Amino acid sequence: MGKGNDLRYVKVEEAIRAAFLELLEGRPLESITVSQICQLARCSRNAFYSHHAGRDELCSALLDEFSDTLRVACAEENERLRHGVGDSRGIAGSVIGAFRAHEALLRVLLASDNGVFACVLRDVVERAYLDSLEALTGERPNQRLRLMVSYASAGVVALATRWLGEGIAFEEASEACAVVQVPVSETIKRQVGLGRMTSRLPTPHEIPSTIGGCHDRCV
């Protein structure tokens, strides 16, 4: 029987995660110790180390799970784009849905450490976007598209920070995320159609009109 099927193991893991997040709500990551986590989780240090190599590895494991969820969401939406049925709303819904699936973790992380985790999450989102784009097209995204992905990634994390921090409705966050995604998703659709990473990007005149159209549909 694998550890994931061992009820006692699962319960200890849940307690460790809950304790870690509770501690993060009141103090920076660097000040949290394994002993504090164990005390709050009511488990021994040996039990903790049977799950994680340390505090930082625990945090990395939680972020890796979010990254995996996001990568799957991006891959699924890219398949929709490949078949001509995807759009910015679908991408936005999947991306925000990945944040929602890990809401408890991200709400705490984004509110802590003066924006340090926001930068980490931005890199996670950007890497997931770029990897899924490369898998979709079979080529490394060109420089201009990488810049657009950077813009979209930063926008999504900023949006998620506001959404989770202020308790904004999920539907509103998803609609706003769709606006952020427009330039990237429209470019991807062109690239999939042409099969080349050098396909034309939206011009500065096209992007505002496209965003405006999306905004009109969202309100």
C-alpha cells in the first residue's frame, strides 16, 4: 500500500499543511521552524521528516502541486485552441480555476513576505505558460511572445492577489483575467493556425479594440 493510501499518513500530512499555513498567516517563512509546525500539527519531528525534508521543501511541494494543476489547465486549453474552439475566456477560467483549487495556500502566500511569493508565483505561471506553448507548437516561443507571456503572468498574479485578498467573487476574477489574456490567446490562435512561431502578433491598435470588445461582453 502506498503512503498516499495510508489514512494515518494522509491525516498527518493534512495536519502538517494546515499548521504550516496557519503559521504563515502571522509570520514570515524564514521565522517558521519545523518544531513550531510539529507542535501545532501535534506530530513528532520524525513524523514530519517522513513527509518532508524540511520547511522549505514543504513550501516547495505545495507550490509544485499548484504548478502541476496550472500546467494541466494550460495544456487542456491549448488543446482547445489547437482545435479552434478555445478563447481568452477559456484560458482565463482554467488559470483562475487553478488558483481557486489552491486558494487556501495562495491566499496566505500572496499576503506574506512583502511580495516575495508573488514573484515566485509569477515565475511559476510564466513557466507553465511557456512550457505549454512549446508543447502546443513544437517550437520555443519567440522573444516577442515571451514578453507577452511575462505581461500576462504578472497580470494574472496581480489580479489573483487582489481577488484573494479582497474576497472578490470568482466569476468577476475570471472575467477580468480574460481581458488580461486577450493579447496572448489571440496570438496563440494565429500561431496554431499558421504552425509557425513567427506568425504576426496583434498590433498596438488591435489589442485595445479586442480588449474593449471583451469588456463589453463581460459587463
